[in-house]
Amino acid sequence: MASSLTPRSACPKENLGSARRGMGLKPTPRRNVLSTINNGGVNGEPAAAADAGGSGSETGAPAVEFGGRDDVERLLAEKMKGKSKNDYKGRTEQMSEYIKRLRACIRWYVDLEDGYLAELEKLRAQIDAENTRHAEFEAQLSGAFEELIAANLEMTARCNSMEESLNKEKADRLVAVESYEKERQERESAEASRDVLTVDLERVTHEAKRFSEQLKMVQDTNKRLQEYNASLQQYNSNLQADTSKNGEIISKLQREKSAMMEAMTNLKDLNNSIKNQLDSSMTSQKEAIRVKEELRKEVECLRTDLHQIRDDRDQSVAQVNTLTSELATYSEQARKSSQDCAVLSSKVSAFEETCNSQQEQIETLQKHLTDATEKLKHADVTAIEAMTGYEEQKVTIKDLEERLAYAEFQIIEADKLRKKLHNTILELKGNIRVFCRVRPLLSDGDSNSQEEALISYPSSVENAGRGIDLINNGQKCSFSYDKVFSHSASQDDVFVEMSQLVQSALDGYKVCIFAYGQTGSGKTYTMMGKPGRDQKGIIPRSLEQIFKTSQSLESQGWKYCMQASMLEIYNETIRDLLAPGRSNNVEMSAGKQYTIKHDAQGNTTVSDLTTTNVFSTADVTSLLDKASHSRSVGKTQMNEQSSRSHFVFTLKIFGSNESTGQQVQGVLNLIDLAGSERLAKSGSTGDRLKETQAINKSLSALSDVIFAIAKNDDHVPFRNSKLTYLLQPCLGGDSKTLMFVNIAPEASSVNETVCSLRFASRVNACEIGVARRQTQARSSDNRLSYG
């Protein structure tokens, strides 16, 4: 910068001429030339003559005026006229006139030069002034340049230190990112194994179901076969009984047949003897023998043969007179024998046919029984194999269930590790954690389907449970926070995510949890809840956890003392909700001026505020009931029970360990902010209007503080509001801070919802520093002072 400045002595003379030309001035002739012309005569005339000629105006000669350079050039170009060389007098007069005009021209030039010289002196004075100012400006620039060099050196040093810290932070961030990537890979592998196990489990379940159906079918078949076998056995026993009965009948018939055969044999013998007798006596006896043989061979034709024998006998009566009586007797006996034999033959044939048919039936039934027995054996083998496969499948399913349970356990542990690492990263960064909660649609809402049309939740691995998408004027707005709770999330789901933060208060940290959002978005329900165990909010659940954990730590030598206080900020005025005699929003000690004070350790106190020692959850519950009845509420067009003030619950925790001598001091601040609202929607008038203006002003001050912190401004306007000044240690100190942003899903509230979500994103980006634990060694008197 200094090298570009030219000192006064270094300015060339040509700059004056250029400056003169820049201002429109004509070049000035040299003063010595004009002086010579004025002092000397023309063509050798003395100066006196010139002076005399210069006073021509006094002798009555007319004065010559010059209008400019053109008149001078015409004068110089003028020539002598009409005079002869010998007319010296005329030429002298003409020359004198010419000399007068030349002197007038010279005087004009002298006057012009004087004007130029005056202008030159003026310009020189201006140049001197400019050079002086330039020198002063150069000196100032030199000083500023030196200061800039010093500042540059300082900024370079600061930049180097900041680069070192940035490199260190980048290294830490890379380590955290690597651990997060490793955790994400493990989680993805766990999810992949879980998916594989889920597919295997579904397949095994399907196969087990199919085997169960097959087993049921086999059992039904086995049951039917057993019933069929029982019926077959019953039928077989009946057949055996019928067979035995038929056997007895057959044996009886066979005995009868044997007896008849013996009788026939006897008759045949008799017939043979008679035949022999007839053969010996007469030829007709041969015919009778032949008839007997035919009767034996053809039982059915015996009667016809007997008739023929009778005819033959009648014909031979004349011949055989002596044997008539014997022949008649024989014929009668033969007739009877033939009849008996025919009857017996028919019976035997019928019995043989019956036996054959029954034998065939028995063989068929035995074949069916054999087939049924084989099928039963095969069914038994199949059932045994199915039972064996079923047992193996049960073992496989049990193994898969154990593996699935182990995988789910690993996933849960990995998720816990992820949350722990995420909390560690946030604590190292010092960011304010932000949870978003969506209120369900109210039963008396204008529409029952606006939530699906307005709000959605990303399902990707990176944004699952952390992202929320909102449709506003046809455009999709995406936001991401530390945790997002949908409208179906319960109070228990919400508290599980932030229970570790409450635990930090017992460990000696300052913890602040506050709810932000428009009126009617569910802030008071989130913080306070409703009657009923499942409807309890963050404040009663946090106190239950603190007292339960403090009791469990007594076995390790810890003893805790706790003090509770509750206040509200109403119209930029602090009210003590536990003040004696306070009821129905009216405080008896209205003249008290409550002052907020912060000490060097970041602890906050409010003067004259009522502080009560609490020893159990019941004590705090009674105080909460008293505070809820004392808190300022009002009815607006948007909410029947609208909170008209900011509610602040503070629990100071003092702990000491007799065995280790360690002492801790933690603070738990639970804040339910009043909801932002628009006058056009709430319809507030009178006192409600003043309350709305005060609420919006304090929330606007909170927004200004967040913007200043996000931009790392040197000045953060904490004192612009009682709320921001009370929250100063939480927003700009070393505490662990969590903000709940509550939103309503109705389409009529989409503008307020977008504003709340954008404000929450800015809050989530704020870095307030790493939280410090307040611990100290035990004092010499082994006592902890609870002040």
C-alpha cells in the first residue's frame, strides 16, 4: 500500500502541464520572452518609444482590442499595403500603427500571462495542500498498514491455533464417525442376519405348519385305519363265528353224507347181491343193475330210471313170477334210496357252493386284511418318520428362536451403544438435544385424514426415528432431530429416550428439559401428563426415577438431600407458586420483588423464592398439585385450558458418599413454556390479549438468543426477557439441555408447525459447551452444606 504512494519531491514537472491541460487551461508563454518584448523596442526601437507608443490612448489614438488568438494570427499575417519604397513617412506611420497593434497584442498576452500565473500560483497552492494532505494520508496509511500487519500476525496465530483445534476436533470427529460407521455396519450386519433369520424362521414355521398338517392328516388316516381295522376285526370275528358255525354244519352234513354213503354202500352191496341173483336167474336183472348204475351216476334221473325199471319189471312180471315180491320190495327200497340220495346230493351241492362262496369271501377279506395291515404298518412307519422330522423341526425351530433372540439382543445392545455414542458425540459437541413429538388428531377436529396428508416419517436406516417430512403448500419440507415421536408414541416411550438425561442430575450435572410449541400442541401433556399411571408426564416420571435411583444407591454409601421450587413467569413477572397463602392465582405477598442471580459457577438462584425439602415422590406430587392449581390458565378459541405463563420446576440435588468422600451437586430444571399463538386464531381480548403479547415477546426473545448463539455473536441478549435470563445457564453454560418441540398435525396449524420445526433445527445446531460435573472432595468436618 505504501509503495503506491508517490512523495511530493518525486512529482515530475510534466504533471503540472498535464494538470493544466486537464482543467482546460491553455499553455502560458515564458515570462522572460514577454519581458524582453516589453522592455525592448521593435526593430531596434528604444523602450521609451515603446512606452510612448503604449500610451497612445492618451494622445487620442484609438485603443486596439484583441478578441483572441485569431486576431493575433491575423495581425502577424498582415502585410504592408500600397506604399512605395521611397514614401518613408507613409511607411513609418504604417509601421507605427503596426507597432501599436503589436504592443496591444503584447499587453493582451501579458494580461493573459498574469492570469495564467495567478492560476498557476493557485494551482501550486492547491498542489501543496494536496501534497500535504497526501503526506498526512500516507502517514495514516502507514500506521494503518503497520496495525494491519500486526493484526494479520495476530490473526495468523489465532488461525493456526484454530486450525490446530479444528484438526483435533476433526480427528475426534473422524474417530466418532469411524465408530459410528463401525456401529452402523454392525447394525446393518445384525439387521441382515436378522432378516436372514426371519426368512429362515418363516420358512421353518411354514414347514412346521405343513408338517403339522401332514401329521394331522396322518393321524386322521391312522384313526380311520384303526376304526377300519376294528371294523375288519369285528367282521373277521363274525366271519370266523359264521365259518365255525358253517364248519359245524358242514361236519354234520359230512357225517350225514358219510352215513348216507355207508347206507348207499350197503345198498350197493345189496344191489350187487340182488344183481348177482338176477344175473343168475334172468336177463331182466341186468337191466335193473344197469338202472342202478345209472341211478348212482345220475342222481337227478333216478326217478325216471326207476319208472323205466318198473316198466321193465312190469314187462318181465310175466317172466319173473317168482321174484315179484322181492322185486317190489327192492323197487320200493331203491325208490326211497334214490329220493334220499337226490335230496342229499342237492343239499351237498348247495353246501359246497355255500362253502366255496364263503371261502372266496374269507380269502378276499384276508387279502383286504393283509393289505390293511400293510397300509397300517406303512402308516405307522410314516407317522414315526413324521414324528421324528417334527421333533427335529422343533429342535431346529428352538435353535432358530434362540439365535433370533440372541440377534435381537445384539440389535438392542447395538442400539443402546448407538444411543450412547450419539449422546457422547452430542456432549462432546455441546449441542442442545432436540426431540420432536407429534400430537394425535383431536376427536373434534375438522378432518380425520389430515395427518396422513401432511406428516410422514422416513423409513431409511439413517433417518428412521429421527426424521419428519411435512407438506406445506405442495412443497415437501424435511427435518431431522435427535428423536422424533409419532402420534402413536406413549408417555412411556417418550420417557425411555430421555431417562439417562434425568439420571445425569443425580451424577452432579445441571440438566434442563423444556417443551416448546404453539398453543394446544401438547406441551403440558408431555411435561405434566394426566391422572393415571400410563398418562404421567416427564416431570412425575423423572421424580419417580430420581427417588428410586437414590434409594438404590444408598447401598453404595450415597445419601441425597433434595430441594424443590416452582415458579411461573406471567406477563414478565415472576410468581412463586409455592408461596404461603397463595391460592386461585392470587399471591398474598404481592409486594415481593423476585430477582434472578447467577454466580460464577453457573448456579441460578431467585431471591425470596420458596424452597421446600422433599423426601419422596408423594411430597413432590402434592407440591405439583398445589402449583397446578396456582398456575395461570385461560380459555381461548384454540385451547380450553391454555397455559398463560411459563412454568419452571427446579429440583436441586445434593449428594455425598461417606465411603469415598465424594460430593455432588446437580440441578434438574423442567420447564413447560407457554404456547405461541396468533391473535387472529386465538381471539384473545382484554387480559388474554396482554398475556398473549407477553408470551410472544418472551418467545421472540428466546428466538433472538438462539440466533445469537447459532451465529456465535459476542453479545447474546439474555437480559431481554425474564425467561431467557432465567435460562441463561442452560442455553449458554455447561448444562445438558433437551428441548421438546411439540407440533399439531392439523392443516390449519401447518404454518405454525413449520415455524416451530425451523426454530427447533436452529436450536439443535447451537453449541453451548461441554457439560461439567459439579463434584468436590469431602470437607474436614465430613459434612455437606445444603444451601
